[in-house]
Amino acid sequence: MIYDFTKESDITKARYKLEKLVSGQKKAEIKEVSRKRSLSQNSALHLLFTNISDQLNELGETFIYRGWKGEEMEMSFTPEIIKDSLWRPIQRTLFNIESTTELDTKMINQILDIITKFFAEKGIPITFPSQFELYLKRLNAENKI
């Protein structure tokens, strides 16, 4: 059970549960739960992948896939290529986490710092999408603009 210690009701419930465990001489594990990314951060993260792939494609950059029998295939960048070939390897290396759903805000910022520095050194500015950009994307998806 996860208790939110900013809420008095959860504090009371947690104390009651802890007292029951102590009085019954039970074993328990207590650990801090870090805040995972929000739905807004999830949308921004995927918009970031789209923005990076669009920028690279506009610059004429291509992705080289080395696959079947070592053959190389050249293709345009996609958000999925950015996520799987750029973001996820850094995520695995730093945190040993496979899914982006398990990242918290601090982890996202660490990965973003590495990627923005890498692209900045190549003259390509990368910024995390703003709330306004997310709003525009939603409007566009709803065909309102």
C-alpha cells in the first residue's frame, strides 16, 4: 500500500498499519516511492522524440539500420527510432530501466541533459516541449487548428 504523507488521513492509516505490524512482531519493508512522470510529461517526452526526428530529417540526416545479414538500410528518422536508438540506451545505461513509464522527473532531466549536450555540440538545439507546445499539439490532433 502506498501512503501519501501530505494527507492526514494517510498518515493515520499508515500509523495504524505500522502499529499492527509491530504488535504482531511482523517483518515489513518501508521504502520511499519516487514520483513517476505525469501524463503531461509523457506527452512532452513523445513530442520531444518527434521534434528531434523532424529536426534531423530537415537537416538531411538519415538513420542507418544495420540489420539483416549485416546489410545497411538508410531511412528517415522517426520518433520511435529516437526513442529506441537514442533515449532508451541512455536510460538503460544510467538506471537499468527498460520502460519510460518507470522514469521519474529527475531521471528524465538527467537523460535530457545528456542528449541536449550531445546535439548542442553539433549545433542542433534541443528543448523539452513546453505546455504551450503540448496544447497546440492537442488542438492540432483535434483538428481545431
